Amino acid sequence: MDNFDTDPPSNMTLPTIKGRGTVENVPHRYSTELREPVDDGWQPMTPGKPQTHLLIDSSKSILSHNDSPDLPFEQSLNPYRGCEHGCVYCYARPTHAWLGLSPGLDFETKIFAKPDAVRLLREALSKPGYRCSPIALGTATDAYQPFERSERLTRSVLELLLELKHPVTVVTKSALIERDADLWQALAAQRLAHVAISLTTLNGELARQLEPRASAPHARLRAMRTLAAAGVPVAAFVSPLIPGLNDHELEKLLAAAHEHGATTASYTLLRLPHEVAGLFTDWLDRHAPEKAARVMSVLYDLRGQRINDANFGSRMKGIGHYADLIRQRFALACRRLGLDEAWPVLETGSFLAPPAPNASPQLSLF
């Protein structure tokens, strides 16, 4: 699947949909049939505005585990599936294919909430063999996407983790995290938390095109300042860097993060796994056709002449001269700004394991 077809399956040019990262439901890699829309004069050329629907995820477990050397965490928790932010480049889009849904519009309009998240987490943490390590929130979705305002699943998870003195981290591009500054502050005071704010661009117009329903750049920087002022360790996650689109902003993004309280930073280069490749090339043709050829040429060089590189060690940072140049620019800027501090080590020794749920308690003999 490294060279997944990057051409959109349709022979029709669909209009851009305001507030959406994609314009159609592209077939996913498990599809058994392919339907191509045809302009026969009967179909409306201007489709209706797709509505976002909240569905229920009835998962029986809540923690995901990994042993990837590229990731700084061993376990993660996603309160939702799918993400209404609609970032066209999102590496998590292909996860909707596991549900038989499209990584296109379905991913950003059919959002699954996990109402049992707190109960499932409490059960997982109560298991006798559980070993405490930081839980990363929102690794395949944004834990602070719009539905969190009403559902409050992320806040409920944080309340439980604070109660149990369990370490937690998050990466988000939503200013909604400011709502929970009280919980992040209480966790950080016990060395139980740090947060990362994702910054892609300082250009408001580009942000609206790449990340149509995510918080604006200035709002993310404000959230950084709010959390840093509350004593929460804040990192800047400059991601993804896209050659020819936002790579020239690297130093400006790091400087802005530093000015708003970030003490450390990291970055990744654009990844195009599975169906994301076709979605992104279609986006380029719509929004930056004059740059498309150059952007894709550099991306192929970064990935060893493939559309995507899934290998550990290179999938996040790329290979070749361009990757080396970005690495050097990032390191130099971080040293100059004082953003080269290590991510804080979180406390695991104070964890208070909850009592195991007892479905059939033993009766007393007396």
C-alpha cells in the first residue's frame, strides 16, 4: 500500500465545500466495489452541505498500546473516532476504513463518541497487572474537537486521572483545551501532565484551507499562553511541515511558540499513508495547483521515491538532503530560542490504582 493510487476516482470536478477538508467520500482500501460519479446531467453539480453526525462507539476497551520507537508514549486513549477538524493531511483518516467508512468526508462528518470511556478506563487501570505509564490523549483524533464542548468526555477522563494521580499528555490544535486549564494545572502541579499544541501555519487563510474546523493560529497561541501561565509545561508540535507550503514558516512558528510560553518543541514532515495520498493531491490541485508538482516531487524524494514511507526511523522525519536541512534548521532555531529542553519526565510512582470492579461480591459468613 506504499504506492496507493493518488488519483481521485472521479471523472467529475466537484466544487470545494466550505468548512470541509475534502469534497467526497473516496473509496477505502477495503472496498469491494468502486463507483465513479458521472456527470449525466441529472446530478446536481453543487452538492448539499454535508452535516456532521455524532454516533456511538461501543468499544469494549479504551487503551491502545504500541512499542513504536518513533513515539514517545506506550499507551494512548482516544475519546472519539474521526475528527470534525477536517485536516486534509491527517494521517488518522485511514482508520475510518476499519469501520467500513470513507477516509474522506465520512472521517470528518461521522464522528463516534465513546460514552463509556471513563468506566472502561477505570477498569483498565484497576487490573492487577497494570503498569503505570503516561497516557497520551488524542493520537488518532483530536480530544478537543468541537463535539467535546457538549460531550465532555476528555474532561471526564482528566478528572479520573487526576483522582488517581495518573500521568497524562495531549496533542491538540484546539483552543478548547483552555476550558480545562484548571485540571491541567492541578495535574501539572503534581508532575502528572504536559501538553503539546500543534502549529501548522501562522497564515490564517492557509490554515482555513488545510484545517477548516480547527482553531485559528492565534487562538492556539493564546491557549499556549494560558496553559503556560497556569504552570503547565507546554510544547510546540510543528506538524506537519509540507515542502513548498509551510516549511518556510518553521523558524517563525517556533519563535511564536516561544513567545507564548512553550519550553520545548518537536516536528514531523507530512505523511501520506493509504488514502490520504489521493486526498492530499486532490487538495493541491484545488488550492495550490501552481505548487502541486514541486510539492509532490520533494515529498517523493523525502520518502525514497515512494508516496509514503512507513519505516521506523524515517517515517516522521524523512530521508535525503531536504530532510537533513529541515533537521538542521529546527535544531538551530530551538537552540537559539531555548526550545531544546527535554520533554518533562512525568511522575508514575504516585499512581493510586482504583479498586477492581467486583461483579459478584462474596457474601460475609457472619
